[in-house]
Amino acid sequence: MRSVRLLPAVLGLVTALTLTATACGPTETPADGKPADGASSSAPAADGGGDSGADLTEDLADKLKKHGVDLDEWKQGEWKNWDKDTWLREAEDFVNPVIEGLWDTPRMQSAKSPDQTITAQAGAGGTDPTPRPVRAQREKTPYHNYAAPVGKIFFDAPEGHMVCSGTIVKDPRRPGKSNLVWTAGHCVHAGKQGGWYRNIAFVPAFNDLGKSPAALQNAQPHEVYPYGQFWADWAVTSGEWINAGGTNQAWPYDYAVLHVQPERGSKSLEETVGAALPVDFSAPTAAQAGTMGAWGYPGAPPYNGMIMHKCLDRPTRLTTAPATPTMYRIGCTMTAGSSGGGWFRVLPNGKTALVSNTSIGPAGSNGWLAGPQLGRGAKAVHEMVSKKFAR
């Protein structure tokens, strides 16, 4: 068994956040086996029961047919139709069929970063003064030794190929075999202006050796995605994000959980990677939370989206709209692309847990990041996904 560390460094202080791995070593090549060809799109089962692979494929085909789309046609390019009249947006309408080989290295490198920014007034009600910028530090390589639960999320939107960050989190109903990924709501759903994004895939420890974009041109597949690719077969975000996402009222609810399946093979995400983090739903106040670390793949200048970075700071408060929950805010120079990346803290019991995710940054600069407090609503989202795939 190996130990996985998240090693943040700031102000000359190095703090080790130790994560216990649940499997030994990374895969050298993507997982072997036949590609999965089905995806789940049914509403969460009331009894928490799971579905068989055949049922999932049939359910997906029925879901698409209901909306006038043939499954084969979808895989052959019908997914590129972003007509708002047919764009699936409701919670129960998520569909994401696996298209084997779609996310090759050139397509990954061409993915853009969603630019989620907000103008905040320092000193406004529930908002503390703007924190000093904390310079993002490159994560040590290979990433699977230092930040194994962290990875990149790729998806297609009307604007083109897009990218966010995500974190493998534990599934209470599948201990040691989680297939859950935590990210931001705006990385999976367009919110008020649209519906579910498409071709959503998670790549843990993307660019494991931290190669430059030029060097990646000739990299082997296992250097780009050392554990393979995991496609979302179900996604849940907050109702607030679906209904009002993209407005100041929705940012405190900008979180989502993906359930994923391997593009090839059958081993769970946690078994494959060897690590997953618990989620802290206690929603401590900024003053009580202690130091937090944020991880992700910033893509907007001066970053290129290929290198994992991290920031470490004590959070302050940010309120984006009247009568909305307070968000956490830390000083951090990471830019768009780090959206959805996990924020971690050490709990009183000494364990490291995910406590938030990157949601927004400031318009016109890159000195801070903000993320939602994860309370009852976030826990309900996590539980909904866990129960649906319980075995």
C-alpha cells in the first residue's frame, strides 16, 4: 500500500495532508477490457437500488427516444445539436453515452476553460475585505504520488470543448470502491441559460509527469491519462443551480457530484486510482474552518491548463447576493480551468476531507477564488448519487 500526500506550501510553511490510499500503484496503461456502452439516466431509485448494465443501456436509449433522438445517431454526432428547445436540462434528463476514443490528446489540449467571474465589493454585508493574493504553486510530480484524487473534467458545451477540475470522493455505500467525483455545478450544467453539458469525462492525475504542452504532443496515452478515462453516467447538481445558475443568487449552490464508469474495464474509480477523500458537510464558518488548500488545473493565462497547481490560505467570507449563504474565499492566483477543483481541510480527527470546490474568481484579475459551503443541500446531492448506485 502506498501513501498519497497533498503537500501545500505557502509563506515558507510546508504542511503535509496525508491521504491513505486504498490500492497499490497506478496503472501503466488505461484499464484493459471492453469499452462500456451504456449510461444511466433514470431518476434516483426511491429504495436506493442499483441498475444492471443492460437496464442502463435500455434506459438511456428510451430517454433519448423520448426526446426524439436515436442513441446511435447521438453517438455519431447528434450530440452537437444544441437547440435550446431540445437541450435536456431537468434533473432527471441527464444523458451522457460513452463515445469511445472521443477524448484523445489533441482534443483534450484544445479544451477551453469556462470563465466564471464576479465583481464583489469588499466590506459589503457578509463580505470580508479582499484577501491578499497567494501565488499558486505547481504540484510535485508524478501527481499520483502527491494528489491522486485530483483530476481534470472534460466536457462539450455550445462554445466548444471545455475543461474543469474535479476530485474523487468516497461513497458511503461502496467503501473502497467509489465511483464518485466532486466538481462545480457550472462544469456539468449551463444553469439558467441551458441544460446538461455533454461527453463529460473525468481523467484522474491528468498529465501525471507535468509535461509541457509541446512535450505532450508526443506523449504516450498513459502519460496523459495514467488511469484511463471515466465517463459520467449520472450527474446531480443543486436545484438552485439548474434554475438560476450563472446569476449571483446561485453561486453558493455551485456544486455537483458525478457517478462515473471506466471507458474501458470494470474496476471502480477508487480501486483504480487508489485514493478518495471523504466530504466534510459540517459547513464550518470561515473563522472556524482553519487553513484550506485548493487544487486544480488553471488554464487561463498565465497558465496553460496542463499543470496541476495548489494554493493554501485561511478562508474569509464572500456574499454574492442578499439573503444567500456565505461562500468561502481564499487568496489564490489560479485562473479558470481550476473551476470545480476540490478545497481540502484537516478535520479535528486528523483526516483530510473535501470541504468546498472552486466556483468563481474576480473579474479582471486572478487574486482570489471562492467556493460554496457544503451543508445539508450538498449532502443531499451526494446521498442521491450514492443511493442510486448502491449495491
